[in-house]
Amino acid sequence: MAGRGVTTLELARPERRNALGRAMVAALAEVLDEAAKDPAAHVVAIRGAGPDFCAGADLHEIAASQREGPEAGLAAAQELGDVFMRMRRMPKPVVAVVTGRALAGGCGLATACDLVLAREDAQFGYPEVRLGFVPAMAMALLRRKVGESAAFDLAVRGKILDAGRAAAVGLVNEVLPREGFEDGVRGYLEELATRPPVVAGLAKRLFYGLDGVALEEAIARGAEVNALARLTSECREGVAAFLAAKKGD
């Protein structure tokens, strides 16, 4: 699914519930770089092929890395972390479109996106703790998105949330009904894509750049972005159009 100004990236491994093997992670990094450079892409959507968004890491590869030693596991984890940071640094909104299950690393991938749209029957969670594993790659993002208490509960108990509960704790931005889901997603993404891309990029950079910044510096950075935004052609045109309309009232 794509729309005006929207580029959709699909996790295309439905026979394995779109498990995040190293080949898929490498491919995702490549297409994210391409989308970042594409001037026609104002919004990037990520979704899974088949019934599920993503079931998490490829457990066959996890088992292989256990035999190969810590270096293999570290390399794989760093590659996934690099994808998360590519999404964070991309000067365009990245939206997870979730149907079915987004679990473990798949929930981490959704959490790493700027926005999450979920079908009403979608499921979210970090159940890997039940396998003796830690949702380590998503931890920093999860704490920022839902807060300490909710993040700890998700990470340690490994419970699965339905879409409504995931929205209540802050994992999901909007829950859409099963009937008409594709139309709802298309409308949301295309409306988001109408936002001026330069301004959206400035807002995203400032938003994430405020992590760990003292209030005084945060306000100063906001002032700098405010000044830059005033000078964009989109702001000039928007202000002029608004004033012209008010004058005609």
C-alpha cells in the first residue's frame, strides 16, 4: 500500500512471521537509506507481509549465535540497533502499520518508529523474557515511549497487550477498526504526508534532540528551530495565506 507522498516498506518473510534475521535487517537498513534520500517520500510506513507485523528475532539465528560465541550475538544486535537509529535520524516521519502480532523484536521495531497505527485485533508485547531472553535492544526506546513503570512491567512480565491497551500505555498512537482498516491507514498516512517536509524534518530533529537536554538549552534549541522555520518557503506561504484570508473576512 502506498499513497501520495507515502513510501511503504514491507517485511517480506511471511512464512516465518517476518522474523528479523540478519539478512532482513540489512535489507531494511538499505531501503531506509533509499527512502531517506527520496524527495517524493514525505512519510515512510513499515508493515509486515501476511497476517503478522513481525514476530521478533529469528530464533534459529539466535541459536546459531549461541554456538558461535558472544561476538556473533553482539554483531547481530548492533545491526538491529543501527536500524533503530536510522529510523530515529531520518528527517521524515516513520510509521509502523501493525496487523496481527508485533512481538519481541517486532514490538521493538514498532516502538522505534515515530508513530504506530494498529488494527483493533493487533497484539503487542515483549514475551522473550519467558525464554530467558531480555528485550534489551528496545529498552531505551521503550522507557522513553511509555515511561519507567509501564516499560519495566512489559519487559519483566512479558505480557501481551491488545491494541487498545497498547494505546493506553503509549505504544500505539491510533487504533483503527478491522473493517475499513486499509482506507483508514491510507487516509492517516496521506494526511500526514501533506505536512511540509522541511518543517516535519526540523520538528523531528528538535524533538529527539531534546533527549537528556537541560530545560534552558532545550528552550534555546527551540528558539533556533523557530527562527529557521520562519524562513522556510512553506512558512512564508502559510502565513501569507492565513493573513490574506483574515483580511477578506
